Amino acid sequence: LSFLLLQLVAASGSEHDFYVSYSTLDGLPDTYIVCCDQDAFNRMWVGTRDGVYYYAGSSFVPFDNPDYLESCSRMTTAIGVDVDDNIWMCSSDGMGFYDVNVDLFTPVHELDGQEVVDIDFDATGNAWITTSGGIWFCSRKDHKVEKEVSSDLFSPQFSCFTDKGELVFTAENSNIYTYDPKSSSLRVVKAEPEEGTSAFRQLAYIGGRYVLAASDPKHVVRVNIDDGKVEMLIDSRQIENMAEIQSIIVSGRGNYYWIGTSYGLIIYDNLTKKIERQFPDRSEKNALGGESVRYLYEDRQGNIWAGTWNGGLRCRMAYQDSFGRYLADGLEGSICGETVRSISPDRYGYIWVGTEEGHLNRFSLQSETFEDFTSRTGIPYGIS
């Protein structure tokens, strides 16, 4: 389930927020950060190409549990914290979970030898694991792992959950599928694309029995996952210079659809059916900065955050029509890094933002300030 799912919380509205910088004297090796998550003890866990590390308050410490080192390769592919505060660690050839309360790492032997691509958790706490061999379901109750989808047929790609706990996902064969863990039933959605559409890709849950999807070539459609009816919302043939779709989210209780593209942002108003386009403009303070909008996130206050390529971080405050921005302009207190690779919230109201330039930034809603966890705390180059 390649989702991943990103991050931030509220903005101060100022162009420069306060940053604290760190250097390589305290922790992680000079390797690539792949993922991060936070546990119940407020410790941030990060996965790198050289193992797993956690932040101990002033520096990063390597996770050297013997069972973990024996079961998983150093190449970390995903990290996730479940509702019971187990730390799930995934690697290129296996995975397991760590109970911080009893200091116990339990390997998941059913996945030995498989590359784990991603992990996510549904509303009831069950784990869904995407590997090179398909999608696996792991029950919260007994941690029993069951294979649900075989890659002999297709390779799972984008996905989302419904309010009933069903998994909805796309695959390389262009179809949309649903899986209900209660009945253990896998079902193909017999969608009937409108003329000119094909190959469903990005997915976002709207509500009820509807999902939002990107459909080649560069269209946006609404799909009923029960009867397969497809409704064209944004027809790229009728929009000048429509760019490749990078990300989609649904906000405002399903009233607004946000579509990040390789050249700007599109906002679809589901009530009025109007389409608004935001084009990149680095010279305009309240405009979108970078060309490619790769990550979108709605925070608890209804603000929309956009992570761009070479344009830094942007925030469109709730009930406003313009973007505030955080620029990597080299000035004291400015954000570090122009290419946002990841955005991830934690349970304490912080937003963690990783950049291509090798910075891990933390934004505090209460103090409206940023901290830059880079070299001194041991953050490696290239956060994705």
C-alpha cells in the first residue's frame, strides 16, 4: 500500500519561522532516511539504509536489538507505530515488531525473504503490509499474518480505507479492488471508465461508497466501488496544459478535492463543480512556489499543506484563498531544504517534514516554530 500518508499541523503565517540546527556529531550515519514515526514515549524512530535509529532527546541511537539484527536487513523500507504502540520495522528481506514496554522484538517469519514496501493500519488497528509478493493482512488481536493478494496476478499500488474498514487499492493491471477483512473477501470493482479514461492510479476516500481516483491520461474521476460507475470530474482534454497527477486528497468533509500535479495545483469544489488552478510563481509571496506538488496534507484545523519540488513548503490556511510559504532562502530562522520528500504528523501535534537536501524539520503548533534535526543529531542525507 504505497501511501503514505504525510503530515503537518497549522502555520504561523509568517514567512520565516525559528529553526534550531544540529550537526553530524550526534548520531546517525551518513545514509538515506527512508521513513519515520513516533512512539508513545515521544521517541521518533527513523529508518535508514543502515538500520533503524531512535531519537533519545539529544541524539539518535542505533536500534541494536539482537533479534532485529538477525531477522531484518539494514536496508529499512518502512516504519509504523500501531495503536498498541508496537514499532513495526520493515526491511528489504523481512520484518517484525518491537514491544517497547517489554523490550521484545518479534520477527514476522511469514515474510522472510520478501521485500516489504510499506505498512499501514486501519481504524481497528489491523496492519496491512505491502510486499514484493502482494498484500498481507495482520490481525491486531493475535498478530497472525495472512496473505490476501498474490502478485502472480498484479502488483498492488495506491490504496485507501473506507469507513467500514475495507481496503481499496489499485494494481498494475489498471483495476480497482476492495478487500473486506471481516468476510475475507477480495473483489474487483467492475468499473466502467468513461471514454478516454484508463489505468486507475492515485486513490483517496471520499465517503460512503465513493473514492477519488486519477485515471490515465491525466483525468480525475469519482468511482462508486459497489456498482463501478465512473464519473468524470476533471477532463484533461478540456484543460489547457494539464500536467501529470502526483497526489490527491479530499478535504472539507468531502466538499473539496485537491490534486497536486507536476505543474501546480488543482482544486475541485464538489458543491459548485468549479475548478481552481494554482500555478507556481516564486516571485509572488502568496502563490504556490514549486512546480511539482508531490505531497498534500490536511491538518486538524483544515489547513492544506503542499510539499513541492524546489519550491519549499506551502500552507493554504482554512478559509483563505492564498498560500503562505516557508522558503529555504538561507536567512536565519528559515526552513531548511526546498524539495519536500515527506510530511508526517505525530500524536503530540508536531509535523515532521523531510527534504531532499537532508533535513528533518519539526513544526510545533503551540509555539509555531520549527526545529531542524540535521547533522548534530545524526540525521543522514536525503529524507524521503
